[in-house]
Amino acid sequence: MLYNEKYYTLITGGSSGIGRALAFECAARKMNLLLVALPGKELALTGKAIMKKHQVTVHTFETDLRKPESPEQVYKWCRENHFRVNMLINNAGVAGTSVFEESSIEYNDDRIQLNIRALVTLSHLFIPHMKTLPEAFILNVASLSAFYAIPYKSIYSASKAFVVSFSKSIREELRNTPVQVSVVCPNGVGTNQGTHTRIKAHGYKGRVTQISPENLAILSIKETLKGKRVIIPGRINRGLFILGNLIPGSIKQRLLAREFRKELKTRINGDRKKNLNDITTKVYSNQSL
């Protein structure tokens, strides 16, 4: 029933990075798609490329999910067009590295609104409809950082911890319904220049723990359809997860601070170069980890 032509998979942040890879993977499985992303030519181009390659139906909706009204607008668009969603992939998110006291209110709000509120609201809106279907799936994209309180990524890691906890909670609430909930927790994923720079800052450790968007998409969809609760890609990352539970908290926090200070320095140096060149950029990645 998941591949029925009457149904759609809705993917937020579907124009680039992880979301784009997830869209192509779902289309390869003959799922029709509803792609939601920031306004821009990338969204329409992605939709056209998918339809040409996989001959599935793709509809797109441009919106900024950081705005409080946007999730309801997405839901209204689906209802007005009679799009029946049997798979919801909450992928849109934004990362970043910053000293908390030096970060702006806008910086923090962006991560809370997109990583948490949009995901919660979309789930809340679509679940009642999904419960009426023979089977349905929700996949939430979190991060390995969800299992650590990471200095210099305080809001981001906390937001992803929320996603994991929320996913587990509603999965249990929906146990006796047709809706299954999964959450995927990758480590570094090279989706844009910002994420490549952050991964590079961690040297060898960054290289051996990263995964490509395409491989992440294949694994995430396969394990979601199997009904897996928490998906951690890569044996090394699963080992880090186990190790993290064994190291005393105070030692773990010092190690994390030392490691992610490298990422902070890289970001600061990058900002200085931009200022010297009088370049200002503000990138909201469709899930940059």
C-alpha cells in the first residue's frame, strides 16, 4: 500500500542535501512525492529531475518552516489538493556552531522553530489522517549529537535530543495504530560547504564517521520500512554511542569541549575571511549536520 499511486511521501527540506537524497531514494521505490523547502529554483529543479529519472508524481511547496504559520500552510495545501500522505519525513533543520552567550536570539530561535516546532506541528497535523490508512510511517531526522550535551552546539544538540525523545514517545503512543515512527541519528553528513568545513575541522575522526547523503538515504528508508525505532548509521558511530554511555559525564564534557572548539575556531576564521572580502551569507541548510 505504501507505493499506491494515490499516496504521497512528504519530505521537508527536500531541495538539497539529505532531503534531496531522501527524495531520490523514495522515488526509486516508486513513491510519489511532496517536496517542501525554502523558496528558490533548487526545489523546482529537484522535482523535475526526479520526475524525469523515476517517472513518479512530484509536487512542490515553497515555504520557510521557521515561520510559525508555515506547517499549517503545508497541511492546508495537502488537504486542499487531496494529497494523501502515508509517509512523513521531517528532515528540514539547521545546525551551526557558536558560543551560546555570543549567539543572537534570532540564531537560537531559528534552531528551535525549525528543528523542533515545525517537526512537532507537522506530526501533530498529519497523524490523525495517517491513522486512517492501512499503514503509514514517520521518519524524523535527528543527529548523533542528540546523545551528547555538546559545548558550542548547545541549542543544536539539545534540539536533536528533543527529536529523539519525541520520536520514541509518540512511537509508543501509536503502537496499536497503522503509524510507525522512526528517528535516524547520523554523524557528519557532507551536504554543503558549511558541513564539509565542520567535518574537516575534526580531522581523521570527522572523515571516518561521516556518511554521504545518498548512503544515508538508502539506509534510512530501508530501516524505516522495517519499523526500526532508532537508526544510527555506521559501526563506528554505533560504537561511539555505546562508548558515550560508559565515560563519566565530567570527562565526556571536557572531551567534547576540546573537540568542538576546533569546529568553533574554523567557523570564526571563516567568518573573518568573509568579512575581509565584504561577503555576507546566511545559509539555512535543509538538514545540515
